[in-house]
Amino acid sequence: MDTATDFVSAVNDKFWYLIIALLVGLGLYFSIRSRFVQVRLIREMFRVITDKPDDLADGRPGISSFRAFSISAASRVGTGNIAGVAIAISVGGPGAIFWMWAMAIVGGATAFVESTLGQLYKVRDKDSFRGGPAYYMQYGLGKRWMGAIFAVVITVTYGFVFVAVQSNSIADAVGTSVGGPDGAWNVIVGVVVAALTAAVIFGGVRRISSVSQVVVPFVAGIYLLLGLIVVLMNIGRVPEMLNLIVANAFGIREVVGGGIGAAIMQGVRRGLFSNEAGMGSAPNAGATASISHPAKQGLVQSLGVYFDTLLVCTMTAFIILLANPDYGTEAGASLTQLALAEHLGEWTIHFLTVAIFFLAFTSVIGNYYYGESNIGFLTPSTGALQGFRVLVVLCAFGGAVGSLPLIWSLADLSMGVMATINLVAIAPLSVLAFRLMRHYTDQRKQGLDPVFNRSEMPDIRGIQAWDDTPSSTDRLTTEFRSTTVKDG
């Protein structure tokens, strides 16, 4: 097991230099080309997330922006926010948090581009829409073979590896809560998670979004409240902590052996695992929304990056750093549990076990949906889908009894491959996202609720949805006159 972990880690150490170059380079390019859409249109992000969904062809209401956001949030807000941040600090030191923040801000533009493209090239599904990178690779780039490779990679990454990561973190948290690692407890956790996963994933995307939109905000809200209490209890030490983060981000004070290199590497890796900007996962969820303009979901998914990293991950980092951790002695969910207990008492160890269970479990079902969407791209066979579901359930069990370092190393490798393929695809297609952004903001300047019809941009080939609907000029309302966007 140690040999396998060392081998995968060695591959990651080299491969991730390429990933970082792509993420930073393209993220800055998208930011400049869009005039920092991820900052400029923050108010608009909050407005569109409350939009009501358009009706489907059969008259039923479609999935709203918020419900689609909930699916992606179910995947984002999980062990990456609790265990992943702890690992980043344990290995890369406090400076890793600075680079996690930096990547979230830059990644907001990437998230806008990929999710706008996901909406543009979505296709009709039996009870909603379906889309994602595989679809814009086929219909936007005209390269189905590339889409097929991505579909296989994301299915393995999210359906198998990431499901195992979430299950493993639940087992780690339970082990800490009951007094230490115990093989029997791991088996019990595996059985419970596998059984609950099977109960939900056989219910379809509507059941997934229904569970996610209730559980994620509730549990995350309680966790953030506890984190806020910790910060207020230690408010006098916050400036010192922020100085520690910045100092270690640039190698001024080394806390771990790797210095600035370890801080950057861990910050970017754990940040990508947590907020997924550029990885190509969120567009699968964003494409399910029934909305009037593709750019709306691009804005919503950018907001998701901020919610995940700048809010939830930051709270975890503050909880740990304000507890003066002994770096390297603990890693994963147990480090966060012990830090929270130091602030608020041992009862929080058990509370955080429950919170990790719910956040990780919603991540499991969110991760599953990404795989399901791409199985549909590869084949219409219901047998293949049922087989995939069975394997997901098995991975939910296997992750609980597996090795923590190996599972996280495999997660790094698989998400790196996935991000590389997606970033190569969205680089040439990004010009379409920028056109849609301008089309959107031009209508908002006029006080309109933006609408997109494919006949308005007939030169864009491969669009499968977006049939003509009533012109946006018919949707002018007093409400939108009062909230016009001033920047185009």
C-alpha cells in the first residue's frame, strides 16, 4: 500500500506543475477578457440565483438555478472543506490558505466560462436537461472522441475515486469521535454509507437536488455559525493569524519543510478539489437548470466558488489556525475535529462527525450525478447505468475501509487529468462565453430579464436547445428597470 501511495504521489508532484500553469494562466486570461466578470457582476450573481425556472416542453417546471447550484454545492461542500483544508495546512502550512484564496478568485472567471458553455450546449433529458464538458467538446469543438475520453475520466473520478474520498473521511471522523481508528467501525460506516447512497441514487436527478438543497445549506450554516463563534472568541488573535498566512504564503516564515513550494502546491490542489473551478464538474450540474440565458448559470456557478472557498474553507482554516495546531501530527477530518474541540469542548468532536457525515454524503450523491450524466453521453444503455450505480455503491463501501493517503493521492491524480482535458477544451470555446456575457449585460442595461435564442447567434454551430422563445423585449418589467447593470 505504501509503495502505491509513493508512486502516485511522485507522479502528482511532477504532473501538478502543468495543472497549476494551466489553471493560473487560463484563469488570468479569462479574468482579463471578461473584465473580471467574477468581481464586476457579484450583485448580479445574487439576483439570478433566485430566478424561477422556465417550464419544460411538457408544461412542468424545470430545475431552477438554485436547485442546479445545490447539486454542484453538494459536490463542492464536503470533505474538501473540512478534511481537505486540514491536509493543506498539515502538509503545506498556513500559507496554503492564501493560495487557496487566490485560486478561488481567479477560478471564478473559469467557473463562469465553463458553466456558461455547459448551458449553451446542453441537451434535453427525460425530466430536465443534461450537459457538461463532454457535450461542449462534441457539439462545440466537434470532437466526440474528446468528449468520450472526458466522460470516462469524470465518471471514474467522481463516481468512484471521489465517492471513496468522501466515505473515507466519514470513517476517519467516526474513528476520532468514538476514540480512535477501529476496523470494525470502518466496516460499519461503509455499510451505512453504501446503503444510503443506493437509496438516493436510484431516485434520479430530482431526488438528488431535493436532498441537496435542504441538507447542504442547513448543515453548512450550523458549521459556519460555530466557526464564527470561534473567531469571535479569538478576535484579538485574528490579525496575527492573517499575518501568519501571508508570511508563509511567500516563504517568509517556513512552518513545514517545503516552504513556499509546498504552500502553493497544497493550496491549489486542495482548492481545486474543494471549489472545482476549471475541473469540468460544475457544468454538469449547471446544465440541468431551465433558465432564460446561459450566462445566468455561469454567474451562479461563479458564486458557488466563492461560497465554497472564501466562506466555508476559510472558516475551517480559521478554526484550525486559531487552535495553534502541531503541524504534521494530524491530518484530514480529525485535525479539524480536534481543533474545534480545543475551542468549544469535546462535544464538538461528535457534532463535527455528524456534520461531516451529512456534507460528505451529499457530496457522494452530487458526485454520483456527474457520473450519471456522462454515462448518458457514452451510451443510452440502462444496463450500463445500473452497473455504474452498483459500482458507486461498492466504492462508497470500499472508501471507508481504504488507506487515507492513497485515496487522496488518487483523487489528486484523477482530478488533475480531468482538469487538463477540460481546460484544453474551454480555451478555444471561451470566446463564445464572452459573447454571451456581452449579450446578457446589454439586455440588463436596458432593464430586461435577459433571454437567449439560438437564432440570435446563427453562426454558433451545435446548439441542441435554446429554441426561440418570446423576445426579451416582451419581458421588460419595472423590477428590472430598477436593478439595471451599469457595467457591460
